[in-house]
Amino acid sequence: MKISIVGCGYVGTVTGVCFADFGHDIIFYDIDGKKLDLLARGEAPIYEPSLDGLIRKNREHLVTTPDLTAAVRDTDITFVCVGTPSRQDGSIDLAYILSAGATIGEGLQEMPGFHSIIVKSTVFPGSTEGPVRSVIEQESGKQAFVDFGLGSNPEFLREGNAVRDFCEPDRIVLGTGDTRTARMLGNLYASFTCPKIETSIRTAEMIKYASNAFLATKISFANEIGNLAKKLGIDSEEVFAGVGLDSRIGPAFFRTGIGFGGSCFPKDVRALIAGAGGHGEDLHVLHAALRVNEDQPLRLFRLIQARIPDLKGRRIGILGLAFKPDTDDVRESRAIPIVRALLDAGADIIAYDPLAMENFAALFPQIDYAPSARAVLSADAVLITTEWEEFEHLDYSGATVIDGRRIAAASRTAEIYEGVCW
Ligand code: UDX
């Protein structure tokens, strides 16, 4: 099949490259010419394990273009994978998706054949059939579900694990409103053996939001129970090992610590709350999940403050800046509120991360960055903020360590050691 990908960020690049690996022909488009140049040179515009190799392997199936209308005309199906950032009030900003929709509409104008537009970006339920449909109809002068197809096919790609998540998904969600698009998507995913859920477009959109909101809530729930467990002298890891064995609950996403970050959970939960507010619904559980998540990093800060009441001029080491391991992404990283609180208290910070130092330095140029994890350990205290594997077995002896991710192997025994949510 011939596929256009609009947006060469995280989701678009992984989706396009993986579809190419399944034998499809891909045309990438992005408003940012630099991303297209990188792809054209065979390099990934984002960091993701094994992606560079897949790009090199499938180069003859990967083309880039600065002309989206031409891309639409030359392909059967377009996947919209542009960003959906938050507005000030947490609600979702559809500006990029609508501007892509307008250009796609232009492309459809003189197109004789049937073309389907599939939204992969995370959008509030009703967005595809509402504003996205309107802008495409307006620009093309054609009618959705009759002259062109529309659909929603949300992604469930975790950063750092995205290629595997694409190739071996738990499920595939196909939201459509016309049979031709349903058939096209069915063919595209024919070789996948996982369950496929065929739904309406707005149901597919809701599945994505509800999944992320549930996982975010699960982490915040674990953190609240963990906070209490710590006060009672109970190890929360053991508690959740026991809880997770209930097949109705499951063991994943019960890791306690300084909470969830990243480009999806915080943004999607806020967007769901804001969107629900527009329909007169107050999502109390999700409000609470966000509140817990905001307080978890401050707990880490309070732990260090309890040890070093006057942080002015004291050297504090930070291990981990990425929002999670195996990525250079620092969006909503839990290290951000911690570093901010430490700077406000006058601390002197030295930080290390295997991948994310450059991105973090764009936000915090005023702190020091270390060449290795070991170089951070001589600080007055060390905070572990990302669960990178290389932090598990460092020799922490002699250092004051507070583990915000419960990963250091020394944690079970060392006296110098304390953690959030133990
Ligand atoms: C998430 C969803 O998992 C994915 O399905 C969706 O499509 C995009 O958003 P991602 O943001 O890449 O993926 O990261 P994920 O692995 O889900 O972790 C999110 C955050 O939760 C990280 O900051 C991680 O450290 C934290 N986390 C995760 C916990 O604190 N405890 C856990 O048990 C699991």
C-alpha cells in the first residue's frame, strides 16, 4: 500500500518506518524541513532503539517530500501524526492537525480515487468527526465517508520500546465510519495476530484517552498507597507484587516513586479533564491522580531537606534527567520540578543522564553536567530521578543517596539510603 505520513516526530517516524518494514511504500511530510533532511539521509529525527537500522534496511521504501498535497495524491491513505499540545487551561490545541487537514483537503481536490485520512494523533473524542472532518470537507469540496474516508487508529507506543510496541501490539484499535476505510485498514494490519477492535471513530479516540488516564491513575494510586506503606514500615514493592497477581488487576505500572512524566500521560489526563469540563463532567479521580503526581517529586525534595535543612551552596547530584530510561526526552520529566525546587533553595546542582543532558541543558543551562554517573557521587547528596539501568549497580558507598525510582540495588541494605514511597 502507498502511505503518506504527516508529522515526522515520534509517532510518525516509528509508524512510517515500521510500515515500510512490512513492505509498504511511505512518503514522509513535515513542516520542519530539518526532519525531512535527516530522514532523507537515512537518519531518524528522534532517538529510539533500533530505528536507525530499520531506516537503513528499508530505504527504498522511504521517501520524503515538502509537498503534502502531492503526497496525498500519490498515496492511498494518509496517517496524521502531528503533535496535539496543551493549551494554558490543559485543553488540547488542534492547530497543527487542522492545518494539516486543510492541506490534505487541497490534495484531495483533484483526486479521482478514494483516499482515507487516519488520525493517529491523540485527540479528544469527537475531534476527527468534528473539526478535522469540517476543515478537510471545506478545502476539498468533497464529502467525508462518501468521497474520502476518515478514521482513528490510536497508537500505544512507549518511548524507548516503540518499534517492538508497533510490531507486537497488545491490540489494534480501528475506528472508522465507512466500509472502504475499514477494509483498507483491515488489509494494512492483516498480518498482525493480536486482537483488533473495530469501533466508531469517537470510541477509538476515547479508548486511547481512557487507556492513558487509567495507567496514570494506576501509578498515582500505587504512589499514594506507597506513601502510607512507608509510614507503616511496609515495602510497597511487596504489596504491589501481591496486588498485581490478581488477574483482574495485573502487575504492570505499579512502580512507585516520583511519578509519571513524558509527552502523553500528563498532557492526555489534563486534556481529558479539560474536555470533560466542557461537557459539564468533573473527572474527580483524574484530578486526584494529577495532584498525587505533582506532589511525588516534592516528597523527594522534602526528604533531602530533612537531611540538609540549609541547601544554600550545598552540592546536590541528580542522576537521571529523561522522563524515563532509554529516551532523551525530558518533557514533563520529574527531574524538572526537583531541580527547580533545589535551585530555589540555593543548591548547587551537578547532573548526569546517559542521553538527555543536551535537552535538559536547553531548560536549565545554569546547572553543571557531569561526564559520568560516578562524577556525581561525590556531591553532598545524590538523588536518583530516572530508572536507568546503569544507576542500579553503581558503587554508592559513602554517598548519601535518595532514590526516587527505587532502583539502586544498594537500596535494600545501605543505611545511607532512603527512597520515596518505600
Ligand atoms: C505512554 C503509554 O504507555 C503509551 O501507551 C502511550 O501511547 C504514550 O504514553 P510513554 O510516555 O512513552 O508511553 O512512557 P511509559 O513507559 O508509559 O511511562 C510513563 C511514565 O510513567 C514514566 O515517567 C515512567 O517513569 C512512569 N512510570 C511507569 C512509573 O512511575 N511507574 C510505573 O509503574 C510505570
